[in-house]
Amino acid sequence: MEKGAFSFGLGGLPDDSATKLADSVVQHLEMAMAVGLLTDGERLPTEAELAGKLGVSTVTLRQALTILRDRGLIETRRGRGGGSYVQDSGTVSHARAEARLRAMSTEKLRDLGDLAEALTGAAARLAALRALPEDVDRLEELARHFADAADADARRRADSRFHIELGLAAQSSHLTTLMVQTQGHLAPLLWAPKWPAPPGTAHEHALIMTALRDHDADAAHRHAIAHCSGETRVLIDRHLTLASA
């Protein structure tokens, strides 16, 4: 896992019943797949290591892995080189994204968008003031990956990681954790394969990057909020289209 998916704050599940804990593990791992922290073909840590990172028993972890296997999100290989491997292609299938978006209300989508704006705007402002040169280089690389992406999955990973890396560039672990969780909800809805990409995303990334390089905190904040606002409008329009069909 690049940088370690669990260094982004995915660990530390709350105490609860074994069934609820297994469901929480499933949600955490699905979220990591949705934002590209766990990628297709990647081998998960051993059961003992992964259970320790998430703070659950190996029994609970195995229950969660069984659910993920049944959903086609991981496969388990035996023998030399065996283990559990990510099968990411089903994470944002169009059917699942459409069903999820149809079930959400306009108010819920707007609320989620407001959260994304607040977090991303704050991260961009702080990143303009605090980012190290290597942080800016990493964000530039992700912006290029998005611009060059050939399919929805690649765009999903690049845009999600761009948001998350803004949190890291802001030097705020708590902000980064919240951004991972928010992107875990938004990314599968935004980047389902059959929907067109939100317009202007590559240009919006470029505007944020210019502000970061210029250490212009106000401009970084303004462009980040505009970026998130545009994505929220796309989701609400899709929801309304589905609701009226």
C-alpha cells in the first residue's frame, strides 16, 4: 500500500458487537478501495497484521473478508504468494452507484457537499501556507494523472487522492482522516463508469495548484470550494434525473 492505507486514519474501529464490527471493517476497506488507497491487484497485509491495524480480532476480520469475497471485492489465493488481493473493479459499478444515488435525498447530498467544501477548502488554505516542496510535487503528479486518465476508475483514484493529499500537504492528520471518509462516500457516486466526468475538474485542479505554488491561501481556499461545489451540483442533478425517471 503506497504510504500505507492505514496511515490515513482508517484504523481504530469503535467497540461494538462482533457483527457490527465486521460490518465496520467491510465499510473501512470498501472506503479505502473507493478512494484508491487500496488498488486493484494489491495484496492485503496478513490477517494478523490487518486485524491489529484495525483493532479487531482475527475472527471478526475473517467475517469481514468473507463478506468482501462474496461481493467480489477481494479474492483469496492459496499456496506460495497466497493471501487476500483487492479486486477493485466492482467497487463503483454503475448499478450500485445509481441505486445509492437514487436512495439519497437532495438534502443529504447537499449536506455531504457542504462537508466536502469545508474540509477541502480548509485543507487547501493550510496547504498553501504549510506544504513542503515534495507535497506540491506529489499534488502536481496527481493532477497530471487525472488529466491523463483514460477511464472512470483512474479518474476516481486520481481525484480522490488529490483531495486526500491536500490534507497531508496541510500537515493535518485529523483533517486528512475526515477527507478520506468524505471521499469514500463521494467518489463512488461521482466516478461511476457510465456517467460523464464532472466538467472542468482538470482546470480546477490546475487553479488550486497555481494558488499553492504562489502560497496564496485565499485563492487556494476559493478554488477548492468552487471545485467541491461543482461536484456537488453534478451529484444533485444526477439524483434529480434518476428520481424523475
